[in-house]
Amino acid sequence: MSETYEIAEFYVTVEGDCAVCRFGEQEDFGDGTPQDAEGCFRAELADGRPLQGKRIVLDLSNKVGLSSRQVGALLAVHRATESQDKMKIEGVRPNVRSLFDLTKLDRFFAY
């Protein structure tokens, strides 16, 4: 049985030992900042919270491109999970992979 949460810009579905995160369809996330996403994920990874001990999988299969705000949100999640070394990205389309390669963001994410 899986549960879905909304955390910052992401919809997060907990499936076993994984938390699969997907961007919502909208491009406007209100007044939130990438730092808000980092704080939200840090809080949800804390003891007794739904994401504690879960591997974070960022599913980008629904994205053909990323806005600068979405890149910031990805980096925020990376910072929040960095000490746990439990984050990876799946479903990266060629356009997004090119963006990661050109901007050297590929160094931050496991595929």
C-alpha cells in the first residue's frame, strides 16, 4: 500500500523503502523557494516522519525540460539528503540529461 504526500514542489509516493518524488504538472509553485523545499525535505526525513530511512528517487519521466526553479528544487533535495547518500534520479529524458551535462549538474546526481 502506498501513500502520497505533497512536499514543496513535489508529489511524493512512499513505496516500500523508497519515496518516489515527481514534480507536479504546474510550473508556478507560489511564493516558495528552493530553500523551502530543502527545509521541507529535511523535516520529512527526520526521526518519526514519513520519509525517515527511505531512499529518495526523483522521477523526472514526466519532464521534457526543467525551469531554473525546478533545478533549484532538485539541488535543494540533494542538499537535504546529502548526508544520507540515498538519492537518485530516474526517468531522465535526453533534453534534461543534456541540461545536466552542460551545467555540470550530472556530478550531483546518480542515475
